[in-house]
Amino acid sequence: MPEPRVASFPAIRGALKFYQIASIITGVMLLLLCAEMVLKYTPIRLELFLGGSGGFLWFADVVEGPEGLESTGDGINLSLGILIVHGWFYVVYLFACFRMWSMMRWPFLRFIMLALGGVIPLLSFFMETRVARDVKAYLAGREAAASDAPGDAVTDTDSQISTTTEGTR
């Protein structure tokens, strides 16, 4: 696989920071979603509401109705809000994964592993740590190799510029 160009290292650092933020937000939202699903679909059968007849924050019972499970609460359904927010942040997370994957020129299997971080609880936290460690080590290694090279030589073949000598004008 071709390696990232040295000129793209600042963009890679920005993509890494964006990926880290998206990964943490998506991971937290996924954990909240899992807690919400446990509350709703186990014998506990509760949903979280904001406002309404129960007060500021309260749990309403979920009952079996003709069309499946139905909530008995009024107000703003925070359980539904968690579901929607996680879904949208997962889209942002996928964009961050794609951007990181394409800039680093990793194999496609690595992209699949990154994408799974948003649907498998806790995986996004582990992937975020590993990706940050790998990318930072890679960038530091390439920059160290570039600084060890002689001052006149260009180590990045993608950024070589053909120049004319003064005698060929």
C-alpha cells in the first residue's frame, strides 16, 4: 500500500482529533442507548421522559399494546432522543472513520473494524486509543526519518519537484 505523503501530516493530525472526538461521543451515546434498551425491553419496562406530568425527569411505564410496546408517559421522550442522537452521531463517526482510513491509506478491513466501533459497546473507546497510538507513532517515525535524511535530499517521492539548473536556462 502507498504511504501517506509528508505534506498531508497536518491534515492527518486534524482528522485524528476529529476521529477521537467523534469516537468518544458515539461510544457514550451507544452506552446510553444500551441502558435505554435494557430499561425498555427487559421486564423493567421503563422509558425516560423530560417534563410532563411526572416532573422534570421521570420514568414512565411501557405496556404491551396492539402495535407492540407503547409508552404511557407524556413530555419529551428522552429514550427516543438518545436513539436519534446516537444514529446521527454514528453517521458523523463513519465519516471520521472514512477520513482517517483514507488519509492513512489503511486496508479496507481496518475501516470495517473502525466502523464496528460505533455499534459494539465499548469498542469505540478501545479503537480510539489504538488508532491514536498507531497514527501518532507512525507520524513521529516518518518525521524522524525525514529529519535524519541529508538536508538537500527530499525523502517524500510524492513531493519531489523537478527543478532546472541555472545552466539550462
